Amino acid sequence: KPLLLKHNCKLESEISNLGRTNKKLKIHRKIVREIFRLYRDISRLLYVFYIKKKLNLK
């Protein structure tokens, strides 16, 4: 029985560590998503300005 308890403690710590890394991964994913969203918006804006300039030149 003491062996089982020892194993349980180890398992618990591993599970909590996994949870912590998972939270970090979620945060990283959120950051990456936000950066991509920003990039997409900026590229869209630049494209709109580019088209407007082209139309104004004609």
C-alpha cells in the first residue's frame, strides 16, 4: 500500500505539471492567434489602401 501511495503522489505531481504546461501552451496559442489576427487585419488594410491608390491613379 505505501508503494501505491508513493506512485499516486508521483502521478499527481506529473498531472499537475502537465496541467501547468497545458496552460502555458494555451497562452502561447492565444498569443499566436492574436498576432495572426493583427497581421491579417494589417495586410487587409494595406491591400485596401493599395487598391484605393490604384483607383486614384487611373
